[in-house]
Amino acid sequence: MRPIFVMIRKCEMGQSYKVAQVAADTIEELSELYSTSGQYDLLAKFYLSPEHDTGLFITDRVQTIPGVKDTYTLITFNAFVAGGR
């Protein structure tokens, strides 16, 4: 499994909590979801299997949630842990 992070840049006005609830209820690959301040409304962490097409996952499963206006995806390479382990 590989993690990806998706920042939901903007939701429709007043819809960020509804977007978060729909994502939590319907996307099994979702690991964590945070509301944020600033340029982005939500930050989501998903774990995808190696055969998952990341672009297709984002466009079909995340961007189609009612109220989502824009997303920004970060693909990860290596995980580093405190203490060097």
C-alpha cells in the first residue's frame, strides 16, 4: 500500500464538513481526514494498492464528491520516522 495526500483546495461555501462526512462514509481507502485553515479546506490521506491508478482514483472518487471544487495531490516516496527508525 502506498500513501497519497490530497488537499481539497476549496469546497463550495459552507460544505467542507459535508464533504468530509461523505468522504469518510464512502471511500474505504481513506486513512485520515483533517479540516485545515488557510488555502485548503481539507487534507486527506489515502492508502492505495499498487495496481490503483492514482489519477483515476482522484478524478472518480474524490473530485466527484458533491461540494468539491478543486484538489491538489501529493504523491509520496519514502516515509521517515522520528528517531531514525
